[in-house]
Amino acid sequence: MKENHRGNAFERFYVWVTESKMTMGLFFAAYVFFYLFLGFFADEAPAQIDFSTSLEMMVAAFLLGILQKLLVPGRSGKITPPRSIAWVALSTLATLGFSLAFGWFAGYPAWCLALFVGAVALGVSLMVYFYYLQLKAETRRLNERLARFQSQAAGEV
């Protein structure tokens, strides 16, 4: 009997969501840190975060993780310029939308929101670049192994 290593639909979905949560955790930590950082340096802003804002940030960060899995799916090699631009743009818009809809920066100066959204856009752009470098290095290693295998196979003939 042939074993199915792909798993059933639930297992595949569960693994997919779990991988999305890694990005979510990274962005949630960045959201909270940068929000508090801005609050610390903006005189009229509170340098604290309430529970509801942290939950909103968690949902927004999870959305960024889902967007990443949909548009830039890691090792599958589907990192194309249109997908990368879409992920950066949609992540930036999602961050801006959540910030405005839930009033994350209501007590902050206007420059804080712009800096926050810009930092997210920069962070997502750097993540896309990291994935590109990771795939490039992996392709190089695979090509080296293939060449080694081919030279060994040619020597055996």
C-alpha cells in the first residue's frame, strides 16, 4: 500500500496556517515594539498598549502571514516581481487600514502613523529580498550537487 505523505486536506491546511503563524509572530512583535517605541519618543503619545489594540495587531499580523503564504510561498520558487510587489503593497495597505480603522495612533502625532506604515513596507520588502537570497543560495547548492552527481555518474560509465 502506497503511503500518502501529503496528508489529508485538514493536515495540509493546518501545516499551511502554522507556517503563516511564523510570519504573524514576527510582525506582531514588530508591530508592538515599534508602536511602543514611537509612543516612547512622541511626547503627547502614551507609551503603552491596551489589550484590544494588541489583539487587533495580532489579527493584522496574521493577515500579513496569510498574504505571505498566498503570494510568496517560500521554497516553491514562486517569488516573482508581481507577487513580491503585491505582498508589499497589500501588507502596507492592511497595516494602514487596521491602523486607521481601529485608531491605533489616535493619541499620536501624525508622523508616527506614516513612520509605522513605512517601517512595515520596508520590513516586508526586506523579507522578500531575504527569500530571494535564500532561493538563490539553495539553487546554487542544488546545481553544485547536480554537477557533482553528474561527474560521478560519468566516471562510472
